[in-house]
Amino acid sequence: MVNRTLLQTLADGEFHSGEALGEILGVSRAAVWKQLQKLEEIGIPLNSVKGRGYRLQDAVELLDQAFLRSQLDAAIWQEVSVALVTGSTNEDVQHWFAGHAGRCVFFAEKQNAGRGRRGRQWVSPFARNLYFSLGWPFENGVAGVQGLSLAVGLAIYRVLKCHCQAPVALKWPNDILVNEAKLGGILLELNGVMLDACNVVIGIGLNLDIRHSDQEAIGQPATGLRQQGCKVSRAQLALELVQSLEHVLQGFSVSGFAPFAEEWNAANGFHGREVRLILPSSEVTGICQGVNEKGELCILVKGVAQYFNAGEVSLRLADVT
Ligand code: BTN
């Protein structure tokens, strides 16, 4: 287990001598060294300089589980958890559902097997972005979650608009963009596909600080809030996102997507643009009109409106390969 106090001490990005760290942790210098090795083993990069000590490569603001628990409504959230490292927070929620009922939220500072849509990986370096998943039960099975990923996007969009001057926009069905670069993504997974009830895992990755070294692994244009000149506390943003999602999901559980359609269309980054919709075995090109009350995308194909369901599809601007 990684020592949280050690990480919190190093979070300032300044050098700390082995002796000073030992005093803070109440352990020997040898024990400190073992702990520091553990950090490196789990992929948290450190600098060590003789005579100065150890530091994290970058200062970080860690998430605070106690703060989140104190601010979120315990009557709604049965579990609120922040891990330093996990495989995938979507997986953590799946495990939780195996033994619990209710709603939960799992954050992680780093994911070793972060999952993106269509089998892609989600690049998840330590404490630079937000990676979290909500577990939320719905009563009407698969039919009751139509348009859910769009409503989730809108909940995130609302928070970002409060903090950020950049032209944040939504892309049907699951993406958050700034100037066509990916700022965030949503991965929904249904647990037990049933007619009357299902548990949904809502995974969200939001980029706060995307480096050149991340770009290559991401494999598509990506940006972070920091790159957009938006400085906001990670811990505060994490809280506001969960609160906004809580609000939207409660509304969605009662009335579905319809009440959100107009606001979603106002946030649609591809409105009026020529788009290419890549379906499993065909492609459609036309003008993006927006979504209907079910969250289906309307594309004007040779002047005729056609509606599409979100599934294993990919939407691109027509002039982008
Ligand atoms: C996408 O491909 O656009 C969706 C990305 C979703 C990533 C998030 S990060 C938190 C959660 N855990 C995962 O493994 N994936 C989602």
C-alpha cells in the first residue's frame, strides 16, 4: 500500500530530504526509501537529487476523499471512494455492484487499465486529469437509459461552462470537445441487461492537463483545461461534477432525456456542419441537425432527415479522416 501522507507531503513538487520524510512518517530513512520505491513501481515518477532529497516530477493537487464525503449527500451516495491507483474505475463500480445496491462514485488518481470506447485505452497519468465512475440504478431497463450518455455530457458541460471561457462543446453521443480536440469522454456500461431494472456504470474521463507525451498514446487531437487557460481546483471540480451529475441523473430517472434535448442542441459543437457517421457496416454523410427527444441524432442526408441511435458508431466532421 502506498503511504498517503508521503504523497501528500510530496504533492507540493518541492524537494524533501529522506530525513525530513522519515520524521513526518515516523519511520526510518530505509523505510522511507522503500515507500518511495513503491511510488515509482506504480508509475508515479520521482526526481531524486543527492543532498536535496526527493520530489515528484510535478506538483499535484490530490483529490480528497474526506472532503468529497463531507460535501456529498450520504442519503444519495452509499459509497464515495478515492483510490490512488486502480485498474479502471468502471471496473471498481462493477465490483461494488456485485455486493451492494444503491449509488456509488469511485475516483482514482491513476488508472492502469483505463477503458475508452470501442476497446480503446484511456490514458490516465497520475493526478493530472479526472477519472471517475458513478454507479446508478435505473428502473426501466435498457429502454429507460436511452439518451443517458447525452444527459451525462450535459451535466459535465454545465460545470465546465461555469469555470472555463474556452468554447467547450458536446459531440454526439459521448464526447466533450474544445475546438474539435477531445477534452473528455464518457463510457457507459450496463450491468445486467434486464427489462425492468439495470445498474449503469457511468465512466468519465476529463482532461485537465494534457502533455505532448500523452498526445501520442491518445492517438487523436486532445486538450486539457489547463491548455485552455482554465485554472480550477481538481478537488472542487470533482465535487461540482458529481453534484451536477446527481442533479441531472435524478431528473433523467423521472423524465428521461426529453427535458434536456434543447439545452443539448444549444451545446452541440457540430450543429450545421457536414458530418460523416461511421456505422458498423456503412457510412452516412450529411448535415448535422442535432438530437430529438430520444437523443437520436438527426442528419440531413440529401435534404432528407435521418435519425440514428447511439451505439458502436463514430461521428466525424466530413473533412476529417
Ligand atoms: C471515451 O473513449 O471517450 C470514453 C472514455 C471514458 C474514460 C473513463 S476514465 C474513468 C472511467 N474508467 C474507465 O476505465 N473509463 C472511464
